[in-house]
Amino acid sequence: MHNPGRDYRTTYTDLLQALTQPDCAVCRLVNQAVRQHVDVFLYEQLLVLERRAEIRAARGFCSIHSAMLIAGHGRMLGAATLYQDVLNDVMRQLEGAVRTVSPGAAPSRLQRMFSIGWRGILRKVARIVRPQRACPLCEYERRQETVVLRALLNDIYDPILGAAFERSAGLCLPHFQMALLLPDVATDHQLRLVELERGILSTLKAELEAYIAKRNAGREAEPMGAEATAPARAGRLLAGRIVHSDGRL
């Protein structure tokens, strides 16, 4: 599934906007890019043989991207076409495998338990249903993550973007780790990211402590401030990108 997606020229502006929104800005931008990519594919590349072969080999999409694919009535016909293609391929290979081992009547339970032939067919069936490649949308997602993270790191010393990041919810831990492991990035830029993220994590930690104190000390009637949403925000920060069944981040 090929779509160039966002590039560095547009990512700086996109990052500034995303950093004003809740949760990890990279998660938000990548989710947006993947959703747009799905729409482009369904409306422009559904009949491209190479793309269909990739999806058949992957045995469809991972659970997160499958939920995104069927989000919205307009995507359902395209999803049905893709899933029919995958199941046709699975059934064709499955029927061929079964016929090679059991051309006659079905074996008894004892024969199934001890037959080397049936052990062989089970292994063959397992190979047939096993994906032969990664989810194509996961691969696209990884490329988009790299683009956005490199843009963030390249401009982390930019006064405007740096200040926006400092006021933001920071990076989720999976994207924080990914940013620190990217090759060919200036070490001082990665260290600056650590400095900024550390401050954001410290603030969230303090909010969690305030939330727990109010809930555990008989202070339930005391009004909550920013700490009211701290548990949900902390969960999303630790887990990374969460896509709902309707395709929302």
C-alpha cells in the first residue's frame, strides 16, 4: 500500500497544531496519516494487483488497523472486497491441503490421534493461515512515525516548536523510546527531548499523586483540578496510540 503521506515540509506546521491537542502529538499525526492512507487506498488502489497481493500475504490487517478499516459506512464495501480476497486465498489453499491427505472418508478419532499424515496436515494448515508478511498498514505507520519524529527532533531547539512541546502532553512512551533510538540524529537534540519529556512526566506524576491523595484520604468532595483526567492521560501515555472502533484516536 503505497502513499507518500506527510513530508518534512508539512510536518513542522502539523506538529505545532498537534502539540496543542490532548495526548501524544506523534500518535495524533500518524493516526491521521494512516486514516487518509486507508481512504486513498480504498478509493484509488483497491484494484491494484500488487497491493492486493500484499494484503493476502499478510492475511488482512492487524486488529488496530482492521478496526480503522471498517470505521465508516463508506469503507465497508472496500473492506468486504479485501476480506473476500484473503478468505478466497485461504480456502483455496486449505482445500488443496485437505485433499492431499484425506481423499476418502473421514478418519476415525483414533486415526486422527495417531496418524502422521494428519499431524502433517495440521502443520500445513497452520502455515496456510499464518501471515507471510507484516500488516501493510503497520509498515506504513512505521514510516510515518519516522518522518514525524525526525521532524520533531530536527526542530527541537526551534523556540516556537520547543515551547509548544514543553506545554504539550509530551510523547507517549513508545514514541519517546523510538525517538531516542533513531539513527543519524544529533545526540544533543535527543538529549534536549529527554529534558523536555522529563519535565512533562514529572508534572503528570505530581497530578497522579494529587488524584490518589484526594481519592484515598476521604477528600472525595474536594474539587478536582487538572488531576481529574490524570489517570486516563497516564494510561494513554504509557500505552501509546489507541484507536477506537470508529477510527478515532
